[in-house]
Amino acid sequence: MKSLQDKIVKEGNVLSDQVLKVDSFLNHQVDPKLMKAIGQEFARRFADEKITKILTIESSGIAPSVMAGLELDVPVVFARKRQSLTLIENLYTADVHSFTKQETNRIAVSKSFITEEDHLLIIDDFLANGQAALGLLEIAEQAGASVAGIGIVIEKAFQNGRHLLLEKNVRVESLARVQSLADGKVTFAEGVLA
Ligand code: G4P
Ligand code: NA
Ligand code: NA
């Protein structure tokens, strides 16, 4: 997606050869027009799938998911990472390990909001080692819902998330695929789009 690539090149900060900081439009400040275009692109790619609901994870998955939900005219459910006072039972849960943070967090979704009738589109902001997406797939499986695929805003193609997801036979659609962050420079797997 060219407008996303352009934004990454213009505003992304390569913190190391592993980490891309995009706080100015995705992870802290959010660019609504870019999010709208991202939502439209996800909707276009999954247009034939009869999606009933989008499943994402707080916090940075929410903005692109809401825009995709608006476009597909379906609700958006986000898995919670922190214990909620009002969400205490009837939960689907999965344990998500972060290799970067070296910690495991339990994510949770109320059983009220995903059922076996659902055909889900899972969305997240980043695909790194795939652990969050695998956790969301596990929750979909517990609910008996089917999954049309996983939509990712920025994939780090040099990490093994895509590989782990493809092993589960799930479709992965990334709007930008970063092949390398070497020498402080972003290189895209899809090349520079015209
Ligand atoms: P990991 O094993 O490589 O750490 O991957 P994991 O999926 O556990 O990622 C941990 C957090 O870091 C996630 O956000 C993920 O989106 C984010 N992340 C991973 N790699 C990058 C990167 O290169 N750049 C940026 N900006 N984020 C990255 P989170 O902590 O759950 O935060 P949020 O969703 O609340 O923003
Ligand atoms: Na995230
Ligand atoms: Na994040």
C-alpha cells in the first residue's frame, strides 16, 4: 500500500535493526485519514469473504480495525490485555508470549461477542513473532468461529510471524512488509511502490 509505505519512510524511526517506531501515526498519535485508507484496503482484500466481525487486540489494533469495520459494516471486538473489573467471567482466554518483553500476558474476550456463527477477520498493527495473532486465532477456535484471514498493517518479514501463521493454513494480508531495517534504513519486501 503506497500511502502507508510513504508514511513509514517519512515518519518511521528505525530504532535498531529489529524495531521500527511509528508513534506519529499508529502506536501513539493516530492519523485518521491514513487509518481510513487502511480500513478500505483491508475491506477490499477481504470483500468476498462475508466477514461478520473483526477481532483485534488492544491498543494499537483498534484504530485500523474500527476503520475496516466501518467499511465492511461489521462490529469490532478487541481482546483485552488487562483484567477488567466488569469482564470477569465467561471469557475466552489465550496466553501471549512477547519475546521482546520476555513476558507472557493473558488476553481475554467475552463469550458474548464471538460465536460459532462468526466468520472473522483478525487485524493487528504489527506482525513480528506472531504471538498475538496466534493468541487471537486460539480465541477464535475456542469460540468455534471461522477465520477468513489475518490483516496486518506492518509486517516485519525478517521475523517468523508469517511462517507460524501460514503453518496454521491461515491467509495473511500485510499492507506493508518490511524486509530489513539494516543501516537505519527501511527496505520493503514488495519493493518501492509507484
Ligand atoms: P515480539 O515477540 O517480537 O515482542 O512481538 P509481540 O507480538 O509480542 O510484540 C510486542 C509489542 O510490540 C506489540 O505491541 C507489537 O505490536 C509491538 N511490536 C513488535 N515489533 C514492533 C516494531 O518493530 N515496532 C513497533 N512499533 N511495535 C512493534 P503491544 O505492546 O501489544 O502494544 P500496543 O498494541 O498496545 O501498541
Ligand atoms: Na499490537
Ligand atoms: Na504495538
